[in-house]
Amino acid sequence: MKFGKSLPYIALIIGSIIMLFPFIWMLSTSFKAPMDIFSLDIIPKNPTIENYLTIFEESLFLRWFLNSLIIAVITTISVAFFDSLVGYIIAKFDFVGRGVLFLLILSTLMVPTEMLIIPWYLMSSELGWTNTFWGILFPGLMTGFGVFLMKQFMEQIPDDLLNAARVDGMSEFGIFFKVAIPQVWPALSALGIFTFLSNWNAFLWPLIVIESPKLRTLPVGLSFFSSGEAESQWHLIMTGAAISVIPLIIVFFILQKHIIKGITLTGMK
Amino acid sequence: MGALKKESEQKQSSSKFNKLLSNYKFQRNVFIISALLLPIIFYLGIRLLPTLYTFNIGFRDWNLLSAGPHPFIGLDNFIALFNDSVFIKSVVNTMIYIVLGVTGQLLFGMIVALLLHKINRFVGIFRVIYFIPYVTSIVAISWVFQWILMKNGVINDLLVMIGLSPQPFLNSPDQAIYLIIGAMIWQSIGFQMVLFLAGLENIPEMLYEAADIDGASGWQKFWKITVPLLNPTIVFSAVIGTINFIQISFTQVVNMSVNGAGGPLNSTTSVVVYIYQLAFNQFDLGMASAATVLLFLFILALTVFQLKVLTRKFDY
């Protein structure tokens, strides 16, 4: 009986080791001196922060980090604003072409963005958008998924609430911001978190549209760094990986309740 | 006299009301139009037209480096793809990625969720640990796996320590694809776990109590209650997982393969990786677009199939 009770714990602990080991090994290598990296010590014998100093001084990691942050923040704000606005209008207003518009937006869900990289690339070179932040940003400014999600939640807002605000003489944009948005805040923050994550990690499109090393995002920068400048210098590659991974893990610890609630909320709709 | 006054008052207030109403309607229309203007430009110009344009390029002889014209060549690109052994290989690989990867992540996600559902201490800590890989950068973690799995990496050292022979892992055309799938599963277990936990919490405890009274065994309860009631979760996870896999297969494959591009011997090349190579290494936009059209049709068929098969009704 006692053994049967502890069995799930044993299985979960073994699983946890598998989940955590790559991170532990990454951190361990990043604090090792070059000659120690093939030793099996988890705690480095001669711990050093030399690798971190080298990376910050000799590579563009800080710049890439900022690029990723700027792009992820702008995209997240845009998605949160436009997706909830369009979702709100489709849910709460009746107008000519509403059905067609919703169908158009839904149909984009069936087309993976991978399918659009070639026309986007041609379009960007035609319009001079390659090698610019705008070039990285423009495909992600709105998402079909977000519109669909926000529409589902906006529909649950009672019409009386909106009409009461209209009788009070509030403007339509005012009603959207001050009445509708607070009602769907949990869903909107979930959408925001996932948009941020997916843009922070975006790889394929930024790889195509950016040529200048200075404008690379963190994933693209890390990929070039690991296969180019730092080739086979695993202490530096692991340090770069740690720099890309640790900030998100910290943010996750702070927001974990929201993130997990967010998946449940958006996944169960 | 009084009645007349009342009537005029009423008229006045109704015209006031009409004025208010038309004012409101005007405001409302201005709001709708101004709010939808940019989204409509976006969805037409950046999503719909490029999608149609991909079809157009797919039927043309279109080299990225030549200035044009790009002559219409009918189905030639598609025929070339079907005769291209690397493309066929990439399609087979993509199927392997999806079938093993999605099944694996559903299975492990469900197992972890069921285990977590069984225990009542440290649930929060375990949930955080299993979820961490999901929020971390795929590129970074792919390079960590390369490092762990390399020839004289830590896993091979451990294998030698327990008396086994070292493995080529990512250098082997037979092993590489499964290791990449393993890394993909590792990264998405947490996401699936959260969905399944929510699904499990939605199953009324009452059903299990009734089954206990009827003397049902643990397995019977699992197959007759848990699985059927988790069905909506499984459908949702399978569809999301498939689309996700097609997308991340590029990032993971490019960063985990030893020579960067689906190696060794194209054993890990996925369709998206091959599309990228056709377009941006060989500059053949026509063939690359033809391949994206096929990918699109494939995803469409797969989604419809999954929805059909997985939404079968269960009898209670």
C-alpha cells in the first residue's frame, strides 16, 4: 500500500530529472573553463564567469536580446489591441459583411505562416522592408487565432452593460476600452503571454528577412553564433543558450499562475 | 389644451430621440469602419493575397535571381517534386515527425497529468518543472541537446560508464530523426499536461464513485470514463500539436542536425526545411511554392481527418 502510494512520486521525480537535466548541464558548462568542459562534474571545479564576459564583450548578444525584446513587445501590443478590437466588433455589432470578414479571418488559421514566406519575402524586397524591424514585425501584427479567441469571450459580455455605457454618453472606443476590455482581461492576458512567447522564439521568418548581424533576433543570432563564430566552443555556445533561456524562465516563475490558467482558459474554449 | 401640450412635448422628445439615435448610428458606423480599416488591409494584403500568390508562383518557372519574366509552366513544378527523391524523403520524414511526435506528446502529457492527479503534495512544483521546457527558446535548447548528445558528450560518457558502447546519435542517419522527435516531445509535454489536467478536473468525481459501487477495476474506469471524457481534450491537443509540429520542425531540425540542414543524408529533412532550401539556397521559388501548396493541402486533409476520426461519439 505504502509503495503503491509513493510510485507516482518516484515516476514524477525521474521525469523531473529528465526535464531539468539539459538546463543543469547547460548552466554547468557555461561556468566551466574551456579545458574543463568535457569533465563530468555538475559543479565546475574551477567555476568562472569568463564565458559570460567574453560573450557580452565580443559578440552582439546584448543587441540581439534588445532586438527580440522590442519586436516581441510591439507585436504583443498590436495583437492584443487589434485582435480584441476585431473580436469585439464581430461579437457585438451587426454590419454588412460581418460573416465574410469572420470567415476570411478564420480561414487564415488553416494557412500555416510557412506557406507565406516566399510571397512575404518578394513583397518585402519590393517594398524595401528587408533588413528592417518592420520587416520582421509585419506578418505578426494580428492573428486569426486571437480574433477567434477574443470573439468567444466578448460574446459573453451582456449587451445591457454596453448599452448602459452608451446611455451615459460614453464614446464607442471608450466603451471598448473601459467596459469590454476589463470583462475579458484574463483571456486577453493569456493571449498576450502566448503572443510574446511565440514572437520571442520566432526563427524562420526573422532568419529570412534579416541580413545584417546587428538586426538579428536572439534565436537567429544564437543559431549563427553557435554554427559560426563560436563553432565547437561549447562553453561559449552554452553560455549563449543560458542567456537566451534564463530570462524567460524567470518571467515564467513570476507569471506561472497566469500562464497555466491561460492555457486552460484558451484551450478549453 | 393640456392634451395638445402633451402631444407637442411627445413630438419634441421623439424627434430628440430620433436625433440621438441617428447620432448614435453615425458614431457607431464611424467606430466600426475606423476600427476595421487596418485589420481588413492586413488580412487581405498580408494573409489572403500572398496565399493566392503562392499558388500563382507554384505554376511558374520562377528563379529568385532572374529578373523575369516568369513563364507559366503548368504542373511542371509539381511533377518535378514527385520525381525528387529528397522531397519524397522530406514528406516521409514529416509524417514520422507528426505521427510519433504528436502521439508521444499526447501520451506523455496524459501520463504526467494522470500521475499529478493521483498525488496531493508537491503538485505545484512538479507542474512548474514539467512546464519549464515549453517556455524556453527552441534554438537554445536544440544546441544544448547537440552538446549533450555529441560524440564525447555527457550521455555517451554515461553509457560508457555503465558498460555500453557509445552511440553516434545525431551523426547517425538512423538515430538522428528520433532524437529530434524526442527533443520536440520533451519540450511540449508541459503544455499537453496542463490541457489534460484541466480535462481531468472537469470529470465529475461522481462517475468514479458510481463505478466503484458497480465494482469496476482501475483499468475499466480509465478506459470507460477517463478516456471518453477526455476526448475533447485529445482532439484539441492533436490538432494544435500537429500544426505546431509542422512549424517547429524547421527550427529544431535546423539547429539540431549536425550539418545544419537536415543531415546526415537528409535523414531529418522536413518539408518546411526543404521548402526553405529550395527557395533560399537553390533560389527555385517556383518549386518551393509548389511544395508549400502541397503542404497546405496536406495540412487541410490531416485536420479534417483528425476532426472526423477523433470526434467520434462515444456511447455511455
